[in-house]
Amino acid sequence: MEVEMVAAATLCCVGACTLALYLYHVLWLAPGRVRAALRSQGIGGPRPSFPYGNSTEMSQAAAGVKAPSAAAASGHRGIVHDYRPAVFPAYEKWRKEYGPIFTYSIGNMVFLHVSREDVVRDLSLCLSLDLGKSSYMKVTHRPLFGDGILKSSGEAWAYQRRLIAPEFYPDKVKGMVDLMVDSARALVKSWEDRIGSGGVLELKIDDDFRAYSADVISRTCFGSSYVKGKEIFAMIRELQKTVSKTNLLAELTGLSFFPTRSNREAWRLNRMVRQLMLDVARESGDDHRNLPNAMLRRAASSGDRAAAENFIVDNCKNIYFAGYESTAVTAAWCMMLLALHPEWQDRVRDEVQQACAAAAPDFTSLRKMKKLTMVIQETLRLYPAGSVVSRQALRDITLGGVRVPAGVNIYVPVLSVHLDQELWGADAREFSPERFAAARPQPHAYLPFGAGARTCLGQGFAMAELKVLLALVLSRFELRLSPDYKHSPALRLIVEPEHGVRLVLKSV
């Protein structure tokens, strides 16, 4: 008996030691070799600690950021558009110490933070499937994104893009404009009703813009089933909130099956969203405006029904996330900038009136609105919806002369590229839509919709949605910032106004 107990104890000890050595290898030795390969090329970065890498230093930097005072935040003409020190303090600290390219770690994941022009240019031009989507947060976000196009890589991503891309071709977007107009008209009318006889209304616009964006996506993607689409949307919003916090244990181990409270809630919402989406796809018949139905028909041609169902569920969730929050937040930033620059309000309003001739916007008139397009482009330069372009080297790859080992996550800080004075001139930190009137910016200099092969499929849809909303709002109202507006960009998956955008509207 004693021999058996000793043997069992020895076996347990050997197992524990083996596991400890394995974790040490995975969490420290393997990423250490990757960091050494980057250091050998002169790429520096902060020293990581075991087992969390530099995540503690990043948290401390974020906690040390002082919120702007109310007086400073409400000094409207003194608004500073460069929000990097407040939103990305650790990155800014390291960029000043190590230059435009440096490495850092979160757990066992090695990151290459790049704003050097030649590396960004090569990444933007790269069409190779050797560059995939960053795997960081993939485990945590799996209930929200699944294996959809936003998180997939390689041949799986290429296959999904081929199936989804036709749904966002210009001819399809053209057929959606009337639905966008219906949604925008409902929003404008609600504001007009609230103004009443006084002719002036002060309000926070963010929730109204979110409601508009949700209505547009539901109408355009779910056709006659758009009411059920809005129900799905509300559940996806709850799912987004549930998985928004980083689960570092899950990211380090790859395990996410523990029945924690948040996991159980995410699983419940995921089941409900899946069932509703499949119901809509099956019940829609010949409704040509029903995106789940169209995607199901395309994917089902492979003969694998289960795979087709997973495809439409994951990608409808991806499209909702990509098309909802980013568009609503961009519209809010755009209204803030137009309120800050009334001269551009007047220019755009005159253009809208000439293009539409008292009629509702349509696809043809939207294409005539060059000044409005420039304003939106400049808004996306100063307040890009995606804070980083993220990629992962699936194999060893060379970008801008830098040899990037397989597995490294490459992060391009979009705002750093957009504020680069060598690319955009001495006034790069100022609002100046005229910069888009001349030559088109180089692909590596302007990244609001991503870069390279993975450029956002829905950018034409998003631009049409923004132009419809802004055209109708500006044709009815003059805008100015409320004295209570506090300028405080904050990172919540995307960079949004922490306290919302408060405006004073006056009937035109």
C-alpha cells in the first residue's frame, strides 16, 4: 500500500512538474524567443513580466490618466482632436521611448506596434493570406463573433468574403437608399416634434443615432422581417456588453467553458440569437432584401446545411456589430465637428439643397455631395471608428524590411498614421476637409476602413447611411455645441464620446 501511495505521489509530482514546465515554455520561453528575434533587428520595447507580460503596466498607465476638467473640456474652440495621450497612454509612452515601431506583450502574445510609414505601406499592399486577423481577444469575443469574417483568417476568411461581398456591391447599396431615407426621416420628424413652436432644441444625439443605425440595418438586412431583426439586434447589444471585458485567463489558456455567470449569460443570448436568425432566414421566402436568407442560399450550395447555418449566424452578428456602433458614433463625431465649424455647415447645407432640389436624397444625389463626403472623410481621419488595424503573421513575413515571426500580432495605431505631419502636412491635427478636395490619399496614409485585402466590405453602405442622415439633418437644422458638451473621447471597443454629444438645434 505504501509503495502504491509513493508511486501515486510521484506520478502526481511528475505531472505537476511537467505541467509547470509546459506552461513556462508556452507563457515565457516561446514568446521570449519571438521577442529576441525582434530585438535582434533593433526593435525595442518595455520589459515584460511573468505571466502577464506588460498588461499590468498598461492598466497602471490607464489608471493614471487624469480626466479633463469641466472648464477645459467645455472650451469648445480649444478642443484638441489628438486624444492618444488620454485614450492610449501606454502606447504613447512607449512610442516616445522606443520610436514608431516597438514590441510589447500581453500574457504570451507578442505584439508589434507599428506606425512607421514603410511598414504600414507594405502591410496595406499585402494581399497574402499569410496575414490574418489578430487572435487577441478571439476566445473572449467568440460568443459575439464566432468564426465570422471579422475574426477568421486564411482560406476560411477568403471563402466568407466571396459569399458576402456581393451583398454590398454598389447596385445593392443603391437599392437600400430609400430605406435609409425612411429611417432618417423618422428621426428628423421626432426632433421637429420636440422643437415645437420655440424653434430651438437642446439634446444629446447619441442614442437617437444608435436607434437610426439599428433601424437602417434591420430594414436593409431583414426586409419585411425587420421588426424581428430589431429584436435580434437588441440581443446582440446585450451579448456585446456581456463579452466586452477581457478574460485574460481564457486568452492565456484558450479555455472558455467554465460556467461563470457571464459565460452562462453569453451562452443563453447566443442560443436565442441563433434561433431567431435561422427563423428569419427560413421564413422569408423570396424577400430579396433579407440578408440571412440570401447568405443561407449562397452558403447552402456547398451541401453542408449545418455549416451554412453557422455561417449566416456568425456573419450576421459580425455585420450587426461592424455596421451599427461604428456608424452611429461616426455620425455623432461628424455632428460635433460641424457644430464646431459653422462655415462648413453652411457649405454642406447649400450643397444638399442644390443636389436634392427639395426632394429626398437618392443614390444619384448622394454622389453629387462632394463637400459632405469631404466632411465625413475628415471626421473619419480625426475620429476613426477602428482605433487599430490589427493583423497576425500566420507565417514568417517581411514588412518594410522588418522580419516578423509567425504568431506576432501587428497593431497599426490608426490615429498615429492619420496625424502624421509628414503624410498630412503641418495642420494634420486640425479639422480641414479641403485636404480631400485634391489628390486621393495614399492607401497606407488613410485607414478608417482597414487596409489591404481585408478592407471593410461595408464602407459603401456606411458612407451612404451617413450621407443620408447628415443631409436630412442639415437641411432642417442649424447646429451648435451645447455649453454642457464635454469633449472626452473614450475607448469602448471603438473610440466614442464618453459623455455623449450635446447639441443645440435650431430650425432652418
